[in-house]
Amino acid sequence: MTGPGHRPARRSVQRPAERARGTDPARRAAYDVLRAVAEDDAYANLVLPATLSRRRVRGRDAAFATELAYGALRGQGLYDAVLARCVDRPLDRLDPPVLDVLRLGAHQLLGMRVPTHAAVSESVALARSAVGAGAGGLVNAVLRRVAEQDLDAWVAQVAPDPATDRVGHLAVAHSHPAWVVRALRESLVVHGRDVAELPDLLAADNARPVVTLAARPGLASVEDLVALGARPGRWSPLAAVLPAGDPGALAPVRRGAARVQDEGSQLAALALLATDVDGPDAAWADLCAGPGGKAALLAAQGARRGATLTAVEVAPHPAVLAEQALAGTPGRHEVRTGDGRDVGADEPGRYDRVLVDAPCTGLGALRRRPEARWRRQPSDLATLGPLQRALLTSALDAVRPGGVVAYVTCTPHPAETVTVLDDVLRGRDDVTLEDTPALVRRAAGRDVPDLGEGSSAQLWPHLHGTDAMFVAVLRRR
């Protein structure tokens, strides 16, 4: 499996009489994921495991189905631009199920090491099985045209000229909406990076992320996971990277002693705990706890320090997921269904440490959430901004003088990171920003370069291999 620039092997396409009439379960599973994303607004990372189980796809076939589904979703913008040159009608006039089959076929031809004859014949079989016999001819004709050129040649043909439209070229070549390209360019500049890094950042969004596990303190260790085939993580002292295989097959994961969690997410939670607080340190809160990854780390560390965690989540289903994540954690913790914006008014000054993992556009986690880049719109910022400010304000009211708050987002967008901080802090004289890069390094137990030169810390996929997590630790005076 490869990314952009790969030149697939040139093979002749099978004659119609030689094509298989059925389709293999791996390709059908990938197709089911794309349809669930399109029809039900499902999240690929949530629907994929159940789909693989239902289709009884395991091992190497499961890895193939995962790359096929995720790759087609990530590459949708580029593949649609290619398909538009190969279809005799506007793409919006195609049946959506047929278009999904074509996207899967295009990814096999242009982004994977699938021989041309197999990619075309299996896509035809999938179309006939999932859509109807009449779709096979169209799929065959279109994908044969796609196969006439490799990815580099198609990019040169369908992407705007970079000399006159740099953003448009990058948007097509790296399969991101143009507004996201502009937002990430601005993010690099605001966080002190060179705008020349933009192509590398976009390419990192399209790279297949590794599976990273978090060992929950007191329940499992990195050494336990290494003994099962993982390797120690790069940054987090709790991280272990699983090079291959199903993490759910590992006993520590099955019993909840370890969880799949990006290293950036781990460091964000640990940064809250890396600074000292003046006075007691017994009451912690997570105001946006679902689905529970950061809350699970905080609860486990709280048990070791004698602290109680109150995990607040406004939506019932994520609250259930948070309860499941915290199940089996020793010590004291509770999950409460409620609005984090109300905690500061309802419980002023009660907590010693508060985490705000604020809802955001998720532009820092596009490699793990491939459909998010096509769902989010610039207008989302108008809704999310007030929510983020209200949550941070609530957290600062809920923490006692001398206590600390961590404001965290999985986006580098300035409107969701530094602008939120500036707006909230402008109205308060009782809050100071801690040296968050230093706290992240203390949490990691090693040097973590390229976090930024200000008081907040910004991680990057192309520099750290993590999601683009933003972290700012604030102290209530």
C-alpha cells in the first residue's frame, strides 16, 4: 500500500467473460463503510470494526479493507476530480452507491499496489453485487480510463497550476477542501512554523496512522505491551505502538488496562498533571469527558495520587462510553451527564485540576477521521467558538485559586486555539498562562522539540507523528 506518487503495475484488464460474478468480503466491507458514512453520517473509525466483524473479515483481509475504506475517504477530493474526467456526466448525477464503488476502484488503481486487472474486475463484481447488474458496464468503462494514467499524471492533469493557484493545487493534489488548506496554512504561521511546511502537513494527513496504545497507570505498563509485540512510543511515557494486528486481540486492551489513544492525546492529559498546584490536590474534573480516553488516564493517575475525578459529558451516548472507559479503574471517580458550561456556576472553586478537551473542527486528526475533512465547513467555527469560550470560562470558574486548567483541542486552527485563549483571558485578571511546552516535556520525560515558542504547545502530524493537538495550561491566581 502506498500513497500519492505510486505508479501501479500496468496489467491488462480482464475480458467481461472472465470477470468474477461475486465480490470478496474485504471490498464489500469497505463499500459498506463508505455507504454508512454517506447515508448515516457515521464515523468510519466507529463503523469499521463492526462491519469487519459482520463480514467476518480478519487478518490481512481486514488490513486491506481498512486501507481501502480509509484511503478512498481521504482521497475523495482527488479521486472525484479524476473520475470527473472519465465519466460522461456530472458526478452528482451518478447514483451515490455507484460513485462509492468508483472511488474504491480509483484508490486501488492509484493509491494501492492492486494490479489493474484485479482492481477493475473486482470493482465490477462489487457494483453488480451491491448496486445491480446494470452498474457493472459503467464501472468497467470508467475505471479502464482511470487506469490509463498513474497518480502523478492525473494530478498534473486535474490540479490547478501551482504557479497561479497554489491553494487550489494543494487542495486537489493532497485531497483537502481548499478552506482547510487555507486554515492549515494560517495555523502554521500563527503557531510560528514556516508556511513551506504546508505540503508536508497535508501529506501527513493522508498517511496511514500507526496504532498507538496507552497503558493505564496501575493497570498495565508499557513493558506489558512490549512483551505482546508492541514497541515503546516516541513521546508519551505511557505509549506503546502496535506495528500490526488487531489491538482488540491483546488481553490488556480487552480488560481495559490499555486503550487505543494517540500520543498527542496522552500528552495533553498528562500536561495537566505535570504542574504543581498550591494547596490540596484531591478534586479533578473533565468537563468534556466522552468518549473517555483522557478521562481514563486522569482517573488512573488520580487513583495513584488519592484524587477523585468527576467526568462530565453532555451527550448520553458519549457519557456511556466514558463510563465504559473508566470501568475497572481503582480509586474514586464518577461520570455525570451534564453540560460542562454549567459546572463553573454550579460548583465555583471546587476543583484543583480541570481538563477542557473542547469540541472542535478536528482539523488536527484528519488522518484518523478521514471523513471529517469533507463534513466540516468554515461556518462550523461560528458555532464552535462560543462553545469553546464558554467551556474554558466555566473551567476557570470551577477551579480554585492556585489550581490549574488545561485547554485542549485536536485542531491547530487559530480561531479555536490562541484566539479563544486571548478572548477569555482579556476579560479576566485572575488567570495566568503556564509554560505549557515545558509542562509537555516534563510529562513526556524527554525533550519534545517544535512545540512553539509561546506559552501554549502545538503538536503536529508532520513533525511529531501525532494528531495536531493544542494544549494550554492556565493557573487561577
